[in-house]
Amino acid sequence: MGLTIGSHISIAKGFKKAAQTTVEMDANTFQFFSRNPRGGNAKEFDEKDIAEFQRIRKENNFGALLAHAPYTMNLAAAKDDTYEFAKKVIKEDVKRMDSIGIEYICFHPGSHVGGGVDSGIEKIIEGLNEAITGNENITVLLETMSGKGTEIGRSFEEIKRIIDGVKHSERIGVCLDTCHIFSAGYDIVNSPEDVLKEFDSVIGLERLKTIHLNDSMMPFGANKDRHAGFGEGEIGMAALTEFINRPEIKGIPLFLETPYDDNGHAREIKEIKKLVISE
């Protein structure tokens, strides 16, 4: 369907409103939090709102949609209560998002907080194996991380270890964040082809399902997660333009998480559309 692009949009006023905002932005997809990003509460779906959302989505030929799990969900946590909460959230939200036909849900793999990478990865795998039955239509995406603190997912190898441990790995993919991998030490400015070749050799490009299209406020290899507007950071306009025009990226949905409101995102989307070379 050509370019699929959108931004992160609030669903505080409902899915219908978020879909309308997407259309007004001249976008054809959007990302949203599966529940309160700083808390644990999940609102019940309003059937009328969901029906209107589905109508707008269909009439405007939306591409795949992306739910984002809350930041409070740490599936690698060393503390039992934090870990049990995380398992509950991912299990509930995979089911909830699947029930309304959302194609993808992504999450930050988690931080081991001193428990160790191996233990953290084992916990993530356990949580995903409890959450994914194999009967879902939705695909669960591991997000590539910047590597701050004790984050897991800072390398393609860590992501691959998680995938390999999940029983129904056919329902697992990757959301690649351009800011995060740049900050983690993957040089998409000078060697984008090499980075994507490494991704393919370690994980497999068939697992790459969505892209968070963010520039970075922080320099290369800083291991810090600070998003900048498209082309306004250390990655820069030229490198991001080259990246999204690479053949390996064509057709993969792009989601902006840049530090702007809906109007700012609409401006960025308009600019990005001019930079994408038609197939």
C-alpha cells in the first residue's frame, strides 16, 4: 500500500478521536498506549467508540496499527511484585489489543536492575510464554533499546536470545527505534547497510515489523534515550532519509515519537512524504 506512516496519538478521548486525528494529519496509521503509560489501569472498551474507529480505519485504508505497552511494565524485573505485575499487563494487553484487531503491540524488553542479563532474559521469555497462546492474530514486538542502565535489548543478540526462547516465536517480531540503535552503537549514519545486514544475520529481516522513526539528541554510542525531531538531532536529515529509502525498509510502517504535538507531527509527516522515493 506504499508508505505507511503515523505518530503516537493519545486515545484518552477514545479510538474514534485518535483515528479522526490521524486522518486530519494526512497519516494512515498511528501508535497509542495500550493503557495508562505511567500506571496500571486499563479502561474498558466502549463498543460504539470501537465500531466508529473501525469504520474510519477501513474507509481511510489505514495500515497496520501499533499499541505500545506501558513504561511501568518491566518484564525483566528482579522484584517479584514488579515482575508479576508485568506478566499480568502483557497477558491482558495482548488479549485486549488482539480483540479489536490491532496488528502489533511493542514493549521495552525490560531492565534487570541488578539481577543480571541472563536472569532478565529468562524472565522475559517466561512472561511471553504465559502471554502468547499461538492463537492470536496480533504480533508482539520487542523494541530495540539504547542500553541505558541495566536495559535488556541493547543488542541484536539479546533480542535474538529472547525470540529463540519463546515457544510461539511466529508471533514475535521487532520494532526498531532509530534513536535507540544509534545510541546503542549501531552506526546508521555512516553504515546503514551494514547495520541492516547485521540485523538480518542475527535476527532476520523478516522479524522487522515496525520502525520508530526518531532522531537522537544524544551522540552516537551514548546509551541514552533522548528523542529529537526528525532530522534535528545527531543522526540528521540525510542519514534518516537514506535509511527510510533503503530497500530493506520499504513497506515497513513508520511511527514518529518525536517531541512534538499532533500539529508538529503532521508537519513532519508532510516533510517525510516528500523525502520518500516512490517505488
